[in-house]
Amino acid sequence: MSGVTPYITLEQIAARMQDMNTCEAVNEALDEVEYLFEVIPPELQDPAETLIAQLREKLKNLE
């Protein structure tokens, strides 16, 4: 995970979620957050879970 700051990455994805207008964009972000979830410290897992749920909901609405 060299060069990746999980908290910043989660914030960046959350900030651009409104601009994600395609299933591809949401899936890409979801993949990134799900990967981060596996490697982040436990204190960041709650915000990551919330973001994953929001991305899945957005994806469901786009399909």
C-alpha cells in the first residue's frame, strides 16, 4: 500500500461520488474501497463500510 493514504482516499471517493454517473465509475470506486477495507486499520472500517453501502445504493439506482 505504498503511497496510498486510506483516509484521504476514502475522502476523495466520497467527495466525487456525486459526479459518478455511470455504473463503471461507481464499480471502479467500489472496488477501490472494498480493497482498502481489507487493509485499513479497524478504526477506519466503519467509515469505509458506510461508503461501500452508499456506493452500492448509487449503483443500484443507476442500473
